[in-house]
Amino acid sequence: MSELAVLGGQPTRTEPYPPWPEFDDRDLQAVITVVKSRRWGGYPYPGPETEAFLQGFLELQGGRYAVAAANGTVTLEVACRAAGIGWGDEVIIPAYTFQATAAAPLAAGAIPVIVDVDPNTYCIDPAAVEAAITERTRAVIPVHLGSQMADMDAIMDIAERHDLIVIEDAAHAHGARWRGHGAGTIGHFGSFSLQSSKILTTGEGGVLICRDETFRDRAASIIDCGRPHGTVGEVFTLGYNYRMSELHAALARVALERFPEQIAQREAMAAYMDEALTEIPGVRPLPRDPRHTTRSFYRYVLALDPDVFGAERDAVAYALIKEGIPAETGYPPMHRYDLFQPLLSQLPVACAFPERFRFEEMHFPVAERACLREALWFDECVFRAGPKGVEDAVAALAKIQRHAAELQDAADRLRREFDI
């Protein structure tokens, strides 16, 4: 019988990894308190729980101004609208990210311009950003992906020279820091998701950090149905109900209490993983930029060379799951992403500029290689299980590599049976 669990052998790990999200009596009490208050929703904005959460979030992440919203997709859209980005403007985004990064500017009436990523980080390539700038370019959305941060020094230099708005997509980067500055506080806006799988979660929710008070008040007006806020003396624009509820904000306040310990735990175990992976043929930990001074991450991402490892990436990911290790292959490249369908959206900008969405003509070699062949993602729970959690993940990957030829021989059958 094979040693690989996917082919009938014994799994490397049988003990479950720590579940997510974590909760205790503090969460229950926070919800009870809000329920008893009868102030459950987000109106009038901001409620006391929302205001207290935002203050705590800014103390954690940095920055002075923030808005709480329904989720981390609308915060990207609201940032575009608050910056005056709209009809026919161009917003540069990376080819490797969740579809929300592209869908948000589209919803604001702008054209997302896809560019390739850096092979060392899988984050947006500054050289590709500069090459894509036209007279219609208004903004760039660098994404801090998985366990990496985009090169914010280069991005801000480009933005300043070309007068561009920078909207950091920090949905994966709560607590991360670049040269000591919190992710999301370096650009003009920083967008954070609090969705169920994120490392700071309320189930659903989002936060938008804004560089100045005017941006904050414009954003608050937009998420609050267009009502005036602060320095905005009249309704800024057509607004929507994108508010965060008081129930979600109460859960977020408790999550903030746990978060510093979770950051430290994940960062220490990620460093342990970096060192351990170097012994496995065909596996390349992504190098950490020394300017990335605090690594707080959503998923740990590594690069696998199938030719050296001996088996294709998708089969390796499936084999890891069968070994008891939570693993995944990440996002597809944006121009091949089933969730990103501008021409099916009936949004006016997509209808007006259909030639900008001819994805079959687009080619982003680094992102395609990462998304379709190389990138392997380990779930964050691996890094909350102490050294043994990391050791089991590394042992499983090493075991798969030792039997890679056997796995590759079975890959076609596994693909048919399990749709991997």
C-alpha cells in the first residue's frame, strides 16, 4: 500500500488544527449587551460600538481616520468614490488577487487595468504599474497578498510622480507593517476585510483607513446613504447603506483583544516554516523583504516548482489535505477568473468599453505561473498550533515529495475522481 494518504496510506496528522474563528464568553457577552441595548444596526452612524471599534483598530494599525462598512469589497469601491474616481478613469490592479479588487473600481464606473506581479512576492510589480500608466490613470490598488506586502516605497514613488491615488488592499494584512508603518496607512486609503476567514473577523465587515479627515468624511457620507458627515457640509454624492452593524462592531472589539497574541504566534511560526521548508526539493519559501517589518498574514504562500518537486501543484495541494494539512491553490489569474465577468455585469462602464475586457488577448506570465502552477497556500490555522503544527505540515510536504512520482502517476485519475 502507498504511504500517501491520498492513495490509501496513513495521514501525517490526525489531530484537527485549531478552529476559526476563536470565541469565548467575551464574545457572547458583547452580543448580549448590544441585543439588550436594542441598537443593533448601523444607523445612526457611527454607533457607540462602531466608534469604539474604529478607535481600537486605528490604535492597532495606525492612522487617524477610518470608516466601518459592511464588507471589504465596498470599502474599495467607497475609496474610489471618495477620491472622485469614476466614469472611464483607469485604476491599475494586480493580476493575482481576489475578484473584489477588480470589481470595486468597476462598480465605481472606472476601468480596472490588470498588470503582472513580482515573482518574489506575488504582489503587484511596480515596473508593470509604471508601464501601464496613461493619461486616464487615476489610481493604483496594490494588494498585500497572503503573507507578503507590496513594495510600498516603489508604489508611492510612482504615485507621487504621476499624481495617482493609492488604495491599499490590505484584506490579508491586518497588523502587518512596512518600515514600521501599518499596512493600509501608507497610501491614501487602506481597505480591510473582516469576512469570516480573515485573521480579524466579525463574520462580515470592512474598515477603510483614510489619509485625511476630508476623505474620511466623504467615505462616511457614501456608506451612510449620502448623509453629511464632519467636514462635508452637504451630501457628497449618491450614497448607499454600506454601514457596519453594532452587533458586528461589538464582535470586532473583542477580536481586537486577542489579535496581538495571534500576530506574534503566527509570525514566529512562519519564521520556523521558512527555515524548515528549505530542505524540501522543489519548494521555495517566498523571500521576506526586510522592509516588511511585521509579518501578519492571512495565508502562508510558498512557490513549488513541479519539475523539481516531481508532481503538479494541484495534486500536491489535494494530497496535503488528505494528509490532514489545510492547503489550497489560491486565486486564479484575474483574466481567467470565473468570478470576474465584467461583460456579464451590465454595468455601464463595461458596456461602454467592452474592448478593455478582452481577456483572451491578455497575458501575464508571472501571475499565470503563480496561479496555475506554482503557488501553494497553507491555512493560517497551521501557525496557531505551535511548533508541532508547522512540523506536521512540513513533514507531510516532504512525504509527498518523496513519493512525488507515485502521486504524479495517479494525478490524472485523481483529477477525474475528485475534480482537482
